Amino acid sequence: MKIQYILEILGTAFFAISGALMAIEKSKSDWFGVTFIGFITAIGGGSLRDILLGSYPLVWIGNVDFMYAIFVGIVLTKVFFKTLISIRNKLFIFDTLGIAMFTIIGTEKAISLGVDPVISAIMGMFSAVMGGVLRDVLINEVPIIFRKEIYATACLSGAILYLILEHFSIDRTFNFLISVALIFTVRTIAVKYNLSLPRFDNKE
Amino acid sequence: MKIQYILEILGTAFFAISGALMAIEKSKSDWFGVTFIGFITAIGGGSLRDILLGSYPLVWIGNVDFMYAIFVGIVLTKVFFKTLISIRNKLFIFDTLGIAMFTIIGTEKAISLGVDPVISAIMGMFSAVMGGVLRDVLINEVPIIFRKEIYATACLSGAILYLILEHFSIDRTFNFLISVALIFTVRTIAVKYNLSLPRFDNKE
Amino acid sequence: MKIQYILEILGTAFFAISGALMAIEKSKSDWFGVTFIGFITAIGGGSLRDILLGSYPLVWIGNVDFMYAIFVGIVLTKVFFKTLISIRNKLFIFDTLGIAMFTIIGTEKAISLGVDPVISAIMGMFSAVMGGVLRDVLINEVPIIFRKEIYATACLSGAILYLILEHFSIDRTFNFLISVALIFTVRTIAVKYNLSLPRFDNKE
């Protein structure tokens, strides 16, 4: 899966960029702090998944390419800082592709380790969103996924679709693409129409 | 130990309920956020213990029943929300039974893995309280156990009693019950008489 | 390595003291909370490193001496509280020696487990600074290393020097001492001249 590997590397770099941009905006971090938060955003979700599953070595520890991708992402953030801020809304498409892809990769990994499908879907979602949760905890904010437009639930929907199609032995590549597409579509519609999940207690 | 298994499942569901109630009260979380925080509250302590001990698979990953218990807890929270809020003080008894039981189960697990008793007592206490610590970090509060009436120290007292009695080869079931009872008693007295540990620096 | 072992124990006790002092100053924690935060500060960095590397048992779980060192540190903090606060600036030297030593020990450990040098340097830095990051998250502050005078970057500089000298097969004890000295020097100069890394976005 050469293409998938390239996409994972690109996705990791992109997550580092988006984490760094958030760190710059929300905290008074220096160079190191911004890099650190970009790094945690990029590797946090996959690391947590692998630690919970006891799957060693962690992806970025076994393969230093992910670390280089993060460094490149941080340098690009520095060099193209103004441009990135100005096109921020357009970066949405990359973020959405990133979470979609990492969700399905994480779900697949859990399933391949023999984990129950219900828990595999959660592991897929964790892979995609927990880097952002750790980022928000570090910059001392309530995690944005707890109140933002449908985000983690879009990931869950794709993970569930993947598991259903996998149960019916659908071709893996086709399944991967269609599940990623579902996450992308749900998330895009949610943002376009500003759809959020209702508050739990039904208050405004 | 069929009864213990049922109690563990019930305890997990209860922790999810109490975490969800806290999330509703203290944050502006949507459905997903509340569920997520309930989930972390329920599995956080045991997961951290198992990760620190390197004991895989984590309990809730090896057995999907715990996940179903959490889902049921969240649905019950939704359906009986008003009732639960109104009887909140009476839920105290379940919370206290929960932390008592999880403390001793965690202590036992660490001991059975050959861990030093001093560290096993800490692992037992972690099992009971770290879910709540993670919950508080996620909703951006200083963990309540750092300043609340005697809570984690009640857990530690029970864990230490358990280890002492175990050292003298007291029957396991009897030991379990009496250690749980100690935690329950210490915590109940602390809440009834509003007892807190003194501040470290003796200021008011 | 008897001397190194004694230094590690002393360093752990010192980290517990500095974590407890910070907890007293920045939070309204009781006895338990202060002890807990001191404990996390002392074991957090090494634990995270070992969990990321999958290296079990964690140092403080395999050897209860570290726990005793932490307890002694907390008791000393209680007994000599006023003295410690008054000489706080002078404690700086111990903190700096501590992070320097733990950086190199962590780097060595990662290398000995066959980890890529780039990642080993990060693991060394994590060993030294992540206890403090966890401490800051628990007391609900943005981690101080994100904005303080050169701190984690001093650790990284020493780790990189160690790896370069190790590459050229320099004697291990000499390498250890010179790399620790570099971290100590960089950090001391940074504090003396109040040097910080620039902000990422070049704003004031």
C-alpha cells in the first residue's frame, strides 16, 4: 500500500500544521511550545490507540519518517504562516480528509489485532480525534470536539460503515474509499449547514 | 467470582453516569462530549493502572460487556436526567461503593502481578480515582480529589488494610468485604462531618 | 553504576519537592493533592518515556526505592517548607542538574532499546520535562515549558551532543558528564540573561 503510506505521512504533516496554527492562536507559546503542540497533535491519536491496544512499537517510534514529516510541517507553518492563516477555512478539506483516513486506518488496525468491532470503531475514532483532544488539554481549553459541529461522530459513522462492509467481505480498497467518503461527506455537510449534536440536557 | 463480575459491570455503568452528570453540569458539551466524558470516567482509572503495569489487554478492550454497560449508563442518564439530578446526593452511596470496590480489585490485580505492596496500594487507589482526575482535566478543572473531603486517602486506607490482612493470610472474600467496608466508612464519615485533609501549608 | 543510581534517587526526590512546591503555590490542594502532584512530577517523565517505548516494568514500579524517595521528598517539603520557599531561587541548580541527568539517562535508555537517534533525543527530553508538563496540566495551567526561558531545548541540545559523541565511540562516562554539563550551561545562561526562544509568530 504505497499510496496509503504516502497519505499517512502527508496526513501527519498536516495534523502538525493544524496543531501548530491552533497553538499560535490560543496560547502564548514560543517556538518550542508551538512545535511541541504540533507534534502532540500529529502523533497523539495514533499513540493513544497503540498504547491502549498494547501494540508496540508505536508507529512514529518504529519509523522516523513520521518525525521528519512533522518537522517539515512545522517549518512550512513558519515559512507560510500568513498564507496559512489567510486560507485557514480552505484547510478544512485537508483536516477532514486526514481524520477520515486516520479513522479507517485505526479501525483496521484494531480489527487486525482481534479486537471486538464495537471497540475497533472507538479505536478508529480515537486515532483521528485524540491528538486534538490532547492539544486542547495542553493549551488549557475544553476539547473542541465536545461542542463543535459533528466531528467525532462523523468518524464513528465511517468506522461503523467500514466494519459493516468488512463483515460482508467487501473489497478492502473499495471499502476504505467509501468509508473515508462517508466521513468526509458527513463532516462537510455538518460544517456547511452548521449542524451540531444537540446538548445532552436539551437546554439552549 | 460471578457476583464480583456483576458488581464490576454495575460499577462501570455507575461511573459513566456520574461522569456524564458532571460533564453536563460543568461544561457546554453536546451529546458526544457528555458520552465521551462518561466513558473516560468509567474506564480511565482501570486503563491507567493496566497501562502502568503493562497488563494487556485492558479490561474493557478484552471484554466488550464493559462498553455496553457504559452505553446503558449514558442512556439511563438521558432518560432519567431530571430524577438523577434531584437524587444526586443519594447517589453518593453508589459512588462510594464503586470507588471502594475498584480500589480493592485494583490492589489485588497489582499484587497478583508481583508488584510491591506499597505500589499495589497506589495502583488500587489509581483504579478508583484516576477516571475522575481525567474527567476533571477534560472539563478544564483542577481535579476535585485534590481538595475534596477525604476521598483518595479513604481508598488508600482500604488498600493498606487489604494488604495487611492478606499478609496474614486472611480469607480473600472476608478481606475484600472488610476492606471495602473500611473505605465506605471512612468516606461516609468524612462527608457527613465535612472532614478534609488539612492544607499542606497550613494556611486557611 | 552505583553513583548514577544514587543520583537518580536524589533527582526523583528533588523533582517531588519541586512539584509539591509548585502545587502549594498554584492550587488550593490539600495534603493529598500536593503529594499526588509531587509524585506525578517525579515519575511522570520517565513513565511516559517507558510507556511510549513499551519498556516494562516502569522504573518506579520495578523498584520501590523511588517511591520512598518521593515520600521523603514530600516530608522534607512539609518540614522545611518555609526554608525551601525562601531559598527557592537557589534550588534552581538542583532542578537544572536533575533535568540534565534525566535527559541523558532517558536518551541512553531509548538508544539501548534500538530506537532511532532522532527519537531517542526526544525521549530523553520527554524524561526530563514531561513530569512538569503533567504537573501543569493537573493544576490547570498551560505548561510552563511552552513559554519559559530555554528549558526543553537545553535538554535537546545535550541529548544531541550525547548522541554525536556516542556515534564517535567516546567513553560513556565522559560523554555523560559533558552532555549533562552542556544542558546545565545552556540552561544557566538562559536564566541568567533571561533568554527565551522567540515567539513563533514574531509578535510581541
